[in-house]
Amino acid sequence: MDTISPHSYWWSDAFLQEAPTYAPLDQESRADVAIIGAGITGLTAAAHLKASGRRVVVLEAGRVGAGTTGGSTGHLEVHPDPGFRALLRDLGESGARQVTEARRQAIAQIRAWSSDASGCDFVPVPAFFYAETEDDVSLVEEEHDAARRAGVEARLVADVPLPFPCAAGLRLENQARVQITPYLRLLAALVHGDGSRVHEYSRVIQPPTEGAPCTVATARGRVVADDVIVATHSGFFGISHLDLRVAPYQSYVVAVEIADEVDDALFWDTASPYHYTRLSSSASPGTLLVGGADHKTGQGDGPSHLAALEEYVAQRFRVPRVTHRWSAELFEPADALPLIGRMPLSNHLYVASGFSGSGLTWGTAAARIISDLIAGRPNATAAWVSPSRWKPVAAASNFVQENFNIAKRFVLDRLAAHALDRMEDVPAGEGRLVRSKDRLLAAYRDPAGAVHVRSAVCPHAGCIVQWNGAERTWDCPCHGGRFAPRGERIYGPPADDLHPAPS
Ligand SMILES: Cc1cc2nc3c(=O)[nH]c(=O)nc-3n(C[C@H](O)[C@H](O)[C@H](O)COP(=O)(O)OP(=O)(O)OC[C@H]3O[C@@H](n4cnc5c(N)ncnc54)[C@H](O)[C@@H]3O)c2cc1C
Ligand code: FES
């Protein structure tokens, strides 16, 4: 199995080689609100805040959309990842209707903004939740009842418009698909100018400091702001309770040309983890984006998950030709809802995380919620998703313990089986853990044969990183920190690169 290309269907080599559109921050600057992260959450919040008269500065570690948003598949729908039944169980009928309405408004918001730019290819489409086997028909039927109680227009259908047999389907009306990177570029252009700014290649190098005002520092500059939104998708507050209340997962996607005709709709199945499918764009109706085969970050064998996804495709579509393969990271919350709002015990720091696989709508809703909180406006969804909410804190304790134990067990098993004793045994183009005295090193041998060695201890909270052979990264099994082969931080809660190898 090949490794995964470094970019998704939405990114071209040419785009990655272009000069940044927005210059890096290289001075001290003052803003009403500093936003860390230019994914859908950060840029949507910036657009709302600017529209309400605030000066915002958005700091992005890489290019606009370089994080999970640029690796997503652009499904816009209101179905919650754990299902409407879980939502009703946890929130009751009025709560389920409230949070579903927030996501419906998010789709309407994306439609309103994207209609000004044809490249966004926003298309209203139906969505189908389907079962392939008789055993899962009851899951679809139960979701039908729960969806209607949550206020969603839904009906059971005998025929799911896919070129393979399905035992049952639930059709949701008025969902949509979008081309996600043009949409983000549109948002960035809306934000930049008139006193507000977007800065690419401006990684924040330590958690924000709360005060009056707050400060956010990059290697070459600093922003002083009244409020700070951490829109990095995960926590970025040092070690915080937030890291324990979301669990990191990798999800895989392939773009595949097929000989079948597939309706312009969104599809996902009852499998766990589920598979999700859509047409790539209006211009390429013969190309599908199919995702799934998720595993906990740092705890799976990437190539075999990718192979399983390709096998799924090959068994269901005619003459598939894979044109793109990629993976991105998502964060599962301890209960059915994300964590959005003011950090507990804080007055000016805001966060949005735990979106599962629904972060395009949840990220858009989060931006609305946080901008309302900053402006002191009432927001009916805010209390349900507040990071200070009481019930999920209690519910989270099992989740936290389970995740921590799994991570610990995984690392111990892997160490027993895989850590090498000799640097010479690290294959070219690969990374391996190597034992040295009583320490563990993350050793990467580049294709020319030179070995690059860093400490294998994650600088966030001390877990041992694992080599991901599909993407050529070091991934942390505890809270999802990810690092390049030579140790540079790529994503997740750690603020630092992997440290130099101890002498
Ligand atoms: C494979 C896959 C497919 C998905 N498909 C869908 C879908 O079809 N529909 C849907 O609703 N959801 C989908 N999701 C989930 C959704 O993509 C995410 O929840 C959402 O994009 C998160 O957006 P965000 O803006 O919060 O985070 P991100 O898009 O990750 O943005 C965070 C940004 O912060 C930047 N950053 C991080 N640290 C720093 C720092 N220290 N300094 C400066 N910048 C920093 C990152 O570079 C990044 O650009 C999918 C997820 C995956 C993994
Ligand atoms: S990401 Fe938390 S210990 Fe690595």
C-alpha cells in the first residue's frame, strides 16, 4: 500500500507551492478578538465578529483550511454522529430540536455566504442513512422516529439510490454539499481588510495568556486582544480537562472514479465506524468521495485501514480507480455534543472542539455561539454545549478512564512488540521507536539514509508517540498530537515540536 498523498481532493500541488495569500504576523498588533486557527470555525467566527464591528486577527499555522476542514468531505447535514436517538436520550425532545435547529441554521449560513462565489458549488441535496443488512433495519427505523421527534423532515424509503443492494433507508430532505476550500478562501477574503487581518504561516507557539488584555504569541509577533478564540479543533491550553473530554480519531477518504451513476445526494451507513459517500462536484459526476475506516489516532495501522476502505469501495462500485487518498483527524466528545463556549474559570478564552464527523455544521454553529457570547447576545444553544455543562462532566469520567487505559495499554503492547534496539534497523523512508539506555527515541531515516532522532515523549503530557506508516507522521495515542517525521508539530494539543533526543 502506498502512503497517503499529503493533500486531499481539494488541494492541488500548485496551490501548496504558491506563496501565502496572507502574510505571516511579524509585529505586535492590537485586536478586539484574536482567533487561533483558520478552519471553518475560526474563519466563520471572524466573519461574524467583523460584521458586528470588531477588529479581528486570525493566526493560522499553515495555509487557510490546512487543518481538518481542508481534509473533510463537505457533507452538510443535521444528522448527529451518535444518532437522533442518542440526542433525544441525552437532551429530551426540546433540547434535540434546539441543537438540530442550530445546525440547520448553519447550513443556511453557509448557503447565504457561498452563493456569492460560484467555486463553492453549494448544492442542496437529500441525505440517506442506510442499512445493507436486515440485521440493521431496526437502526434505520428507530432513527426515522427519532429524527421526526427532533423536528427533521424524514421518511423511510424502499430504494436507496446506490448501485448495490440496501435493506432499508432513511431520507432526510434539505441537506447540502459544498466545495470546502473555495468556501474557506471566500471567508478569509471577507475577513481580511478594514482593520481586520488573516495571517498564514503564523503558528501560535504557546497557549494564550488570559488577562486584561489577553496575549497570543507567534515566533515573530504578538497579538494583544480583549478576547481569544482557540479554534484549533482540539484544546490548546497546556494540559487541560478539555483534552480528557474529547478523543482523537483518524478518518480515511478516497476519491474514486467509477463506471456507475450515483444520485447527487449524501449517504452514510449503519456500520461502526460508518462509511460516508457523495459526488465530488457538479463538474465531475463520475467521481465519488468515500470515507470511513476510522481508528483512534496513534492506535491503528494506517495502511490496513486505508486498504479496508478501498476494499469496501471495490466491492460496491464498478471499475473503481482511486485518484486521491487522504486522512484527517476528528475529535469525538464524551457525550452526544461538542464543547463550545467560554473555558471554565475563564472570562476571555473561548474554545470549540469535539465535533465528531459533523464539524462543518457544528463549527459554523460554534462560530455563531461564541460570537454571541462575546457580544453578550442570548444564544439558545450555548447552554447545551457549554464546556462548563455539568452532566457531561460526570458522563465523561468513564470515557476519560477508558481512553486513557486504552492509550496506555496500546503503547505498552506496541513497545513490547516493535521498539528496536539498534538505529541501523530503521528502514529508509520510515520511522521507528528505538530504545537507548532507559529512553525511547523517535528515529526517522530519510530516503537518502540519514537518521533524524528526537525524543519519543510527546511534549504535551508525556505519552509515547507512534509511527504512522500511511501518512509518515508521529502520532500521539493520548490526545491526538501529530508530528512530522523530523518532529515538527503538525496538529493537536501540543504547543511544541518533539524535543531533541536526550544526550
Ligand atoms: C476525513 C474527515 C472528513 C470529514 N467530513 C466532514 C463532512 O463531510 N461534514 C462535516 O460536517 N464534518 C466533517 N468532518 C469533520 C470536520 O471536518 C471538522 O470537525 C471541522 O472541519 C473542524 O473545523 P475547525 O475549524 O474547528 O478545525 P480545523 O479545520 O482543523 O482548523 C483548525 C486550524 O487551526 C490551525 N492551528 C492549529 N494549531 C495552531 C496554532 N498553534 N497556531 C495557529 N494555528 C493553529 C490548524 O492549522 C487548522 O488550520 C470530517 C472530518 C474528517 C477527519
Ligand atoms: S497529545 Fe497529549 S500527550 Fe500527546
